[in-house]
Amino acid sequence: MDMKRTEMLLQLQETPVWDIVIIGGGATGLGAALDAASRGYKTLLLERADFAQGTSSRSTKLVHGGVRYLEQGNIKFVMEALKERGYLLKNAPHLTNDQPFILPVYSYFQKWYYGLGLMLYDYLSGKLSLGKTKILSRKKTLLALPALNPKKLTGGILYYDGQFDDARLAMDIAAAAAEQGAVVLNYTEVTGFIKENGKINGVECRDLLSGKLYSLDAKVVINASGVFSDAIQQLDDSEHLPMIAPSQGIHLVVDTQFFPGGNALIIPKTDDERVLFAVPWNGKLLLGTTDTLMEHIEAEPRPLPEEINFIISHFNRYCNTNIAEKDVLSVFAGLRPLVRKGKKQSSSETSRDHTIVVAVSNLVTITGGKWTTYRKMAEDAVNNALFVGKLEKKECKTENLRISELPLHIGKNNPLHIYGNKAQFIVQLMQKNPELAEKIHPDYSYIKAELKWIIDNEMPQKLEDILARRLRLLFLDARAAMDCCELVAGYLQVALQKDEAWKLDQVREFKILAQQYLLA
């Protein structure tokens, strides 16, 4: 089904009462919308910015059990995440792939400690294993990772995990939810709750593009607004005490010449006991991540100089190919909605598992967790909402619900495969108009037919929505995104029937944003 915003707004007015209203259009909120709609509930999702604009588009792009959590002894969490990894790889084959990782070791103790640990990691995945863990000699490790510094190296461990495109998956979950009958709206902000005898029975919201106000009846409301969930809880209860400890994670993107080959690197113990990754992604190399507890929550978080230095210095310590700030094509930061446990803690110790809280008003808040477990989080949130809203219980269907398929006649080497079974429509656009086969930037595979299809079917309202999330160019190469932003804005201007002044504003705003993704 195509997603058309005007049609969604029409349904907003025509639906007398919603079974479930979800606040937040990130991984968890979109997952909950798909879960609830596929069970047959009248479902509405409201997102005040764009889908996946926050944390959900800024991950390390891994579908993983979490090697670090295994070392912490959290076997239950790892096993659940490995099971969910299996579901995600099965249900979104067009956006996921198996990724070989190599962990370099520098003593025989490390070789057996990490080797046995990663064999256990593979064992815990059972039938959902992606490939056998192997202990490699020094020579084989250097062949597999040619950029690795051989100093003091004794060998390596090869294991497999999953990889995906986070924002593209978010768009496809939104589309799948719409196919199941959900109404999903971006740029629509919840401004208040409607209550009767202290219990929530509706929401007030504003379309941020038109300014129009809506009062909507709802049987139950789920708050899935991630790092902003405290603000929604305070809208419900002014005395709510904050439960989120936002932790910033940044990523740098560089050219693959600094790290040739298809294998990813994992550095298990950095100075602050974090795991560092160097992962091939969309033809580039993704380096991350940090874990910095933040005081303030920003819609567009900025990397700190010490975080940038941390990643560059650690990568250069382990590799022969020195990178400098000038080599960074894009840098992006995201905030993890970690749940506070106590007064004193490092962010590495804060809970990564998800938490559900039901308020006196019956507001169901879900927070924490990670992309890999989004489906289970959504299931848990909806199950809680059904109980609170006294709705008839229907079984969850998402374990086996395909989000899309690998397109027929298009192999994984064709860049259009990421559109799954909708790739055929982009091909048809090119066949009708060969000009649409032209690239939007000479160095990247994105074409005008993609752009046109995205604008017509994925509800982008701003230039950033396209270049950051529907196409990933801002995250891959901020300068290239700036180079083609006027062309992209022209297509969006025509589709949204805007004037030249609107287009110029969009270009100006986007260039200011893109500058934040550049270091030099």
C-alpha cells in the first residue's frame, strides 16, 4: 500500500474512536503499530517529526545478540536478542545480511577466552546460527583483515552477526503497518491527553504542517517516544520523575580504502570498557560507537570532540591505515533511551533491556531496548495496552509476518533490492521515462526513479526526510548530499505543490544541518 499523508489525515477525521494510539514513530512505535494493526485493532501512530528521525536512524546498523552482554553474564537477554535476530533476518531479507566479524586477540588467554565465549554465542543461537565461529591463526587473521596492525597479534576469532539499514527498515515497517490498516502520521504532535475520572480516553494533537488541531478518542495510549518519553509522561502527570538516562553514541563514516575487504572488526575492550566496531556498510566503513551520559536531550544531538578523538585514536591504534578528521565523510550522533537504575552508574552499566511502566492514568510507556528486539518490545507493549484498555485479546502475528520479500529478478547486487517487492514499481518508472534512470549524484547509485517513487509513496515532507532517511546519503557522505540537495528539493517542491521560496528555505535549512555532519 502507498502511504499518502492527505489520505491518512482524512482517516484521522473519519474514525470515531481508536483502539490503540501510539506516540512515537521510531523502531518501537512503528513495531507496535504493525503488531496492533495486524491483530485487527484500529491503530493510530503519531510522530511529531519524521519517522525514525531520532535514535532509530542512528544505530550501528547491527542485528545482534550483543557480545558484550554475554560477557556481563546476561544470557537471558542475549538469547532473546539472538531469537529476535533470526526473526528480523527472516522477515526483512531485502534489508538485512549476514556479516562476518573478526575479533583480533593479543594473548593466548584472550584467544581462548573470546574464542570459547563466541562459540557459546553461536551455540545460544541454535538453529538460527549464521555461521560457525572459528579460531584463526595470526596469518589467517591478517589475510582476513589486511589493514590490521600486526604488532603483538596472536590470532583472531571469526564469528557472524546480522546487519541492516535502520531507517529504511523503519519506512518499511510503517508501510507494512499501513497495509494492515494502521494510520501512521509524521509531523503530528501530541499536545495533551483527554481524561475521564483520571483515566486517559483520548489525545489532543496538532498537524505541525497545517497547524490544524484534532481531538481523538482512544481506548488506550502507548508512549513509545524513546528519549522523549519523560516529556510525554510529564504531559500526563506534571509530578512524573525522569526515568531516562540519555546516552550518546556517535559514528564516523569513512571510505573503505582505510579498511579493505568484506570483514568487520570488533575491538572488545576499549579504554572505557566499550566495544568498538569497524563495519562495512553501504559501500563505506562505519566506525563506532561511544557511550556518553548526557544531561540534555536534543532533537539533533552533536558529537563531542572527545568522542570523535576516541573513535579515531582507537581505530588508528588497531590499524595501519591512519585516518584523520579530514577523511571523515559523515559523523552522526544518536541518544539511547537507557533506563535509570540508581543514582551512580556509568552508561555501560545502565539497563539495555526494555522497561514498561503503566501510569495511574493508564498511559502505557515502553522504553529502553534496542533495534534487534523491536518486535518483542512492540509485542510486550501491545499486550500491556490490551490489558489496560480492556480490549479483546488477540494473538500476536509478527513472528512470521513478512515486512517485504527479496524482489524477483533483482539480485542483491542491484541497489534497488532494498525496496523489496516494491522495486518493480521503480523499474516500471524507468521503463516509462528513461530519464529517471539518471543518478542524482555521480558518485552514488541513487537514481531519479527512486526519488520519485519515495516522494509519491513514503510521505517525506522535508528535504532532510529524503536525504537522511529514505536515501541514506547524508549519513554516507554529507558533502555529496549537499551537492545534490537542490535537485532533490525541486522534485519534492513539485510533488507538494510548493513555491520557489519554500524550496530555497528547504535547501538552506538542509545545508545548515549537513554542516553538522562534517568535521572539516
